Amino acid sequence: MGRETEQRILASGLSIASERGFNGVSLGILAERSGLSKSGLFAHFGSKEDLQLRLLKAAEAALRRQVVEPATAASAGLPRLLELMRLWLGWAARAGLPGGCPLYAAAFELDDADGGPVRAYLVSSHREWMATLTSLVQEAVDLHHLPAGTDAAQVAWELNGIYLAHHVGQRLIGDNSVDARAQAALQALLGTDSLNPGHGPENQS
């Protein structure tokens, strides 16, 4: 199976996972959506578990392309952290995933699962993402964009909470105020105008 075909299959799988959850991605449904035979897909992926692992990796790659890599164009410290948050909120829709973030869809689905490689990979992936957030917060502290002594891990935990509240408000409730509320939450947490990080407390006389 060529690289282009594989990418098309994984893109179809992510779209399905976004809408129906990872357990909703069967080889039969994926074959129908991607226009390939079920036997061909089975020969390539081997098992549903293998398919789910590949989809998680594809979702991570999409998150890097849509959020992490573009955020690095912003200045180090608080501007980069805020740009990452801006890009992270609602990123799945911009990536063409109609049902929301497939990584959190998998997290909600597998939180009570009894072990297994898919759950273990997802736990590792989430820890790496939280480490990324924590590192960006710590960078902002080191550059004096946030107060000395700020608990970077705690701030990262609360940033994740803002993302989840935004996701639920947007996807489940259909609340049109979620963007404004997320901005207000960021301002309250980081002590800055999230649309203009130069107005942080360290820049005020």
C-alpha cells in the first residue's frame, strides 16, 4: 500500500474516530469510507488494535501540524504559550475533523478500559502533551513573563482544563460564548490580556 493511500485511509479513520469514537472505527466502515476492500485493509493493519494505534499516532501528527509547529513562530515565553493555546482551542475543526479532537475522544472512551497497548499509548501521549505545556509555562517563568515561583505543572493542568471546558461548551452545549470565556479564563490564570501578552504584570509599572 502506497504512502498516499495509507495517508488517505488514516485521514478517513480520524474523521470517523472524531465523529464516532475509536471503537466506532471498524475495518468494514473504514473500507467503505476510504473506497478500499476490507481484506486489503486487514492485510495492511493486521488488527483493530493496530489500526487504533496508527490512528492515535496520526492524530498526534495532526496536532503537531495544526498547533505545535505553528506556535513556534511566536516569540519564546508567554507569546508562544498563548499562541499555542489559541491554536489548540478548536484545532480539530480546522484540521477537517468534524466531531472534535480524536485524542480526547479516545481518552473519554478508554478511561475505564482494563489496560492494553492502545490505552497505554494514550496515557503516554497525554503525559507527553502535559509535559509540553508545562515546559512552555516554565519557559515563560524563566523569561520573567510569569511570576517567579509559579507552579508550571499546576498552570499546565489548568490550561488543559480550559481546553476541555471549551471543547464541551462548543461540541456538546453549542455555547457561542466559549471563545470569550476561554480568553477570560486565560487572562485570569496568566494575569495578562491573552490577546496582547505585552500587557502582562511584569510590564506594568
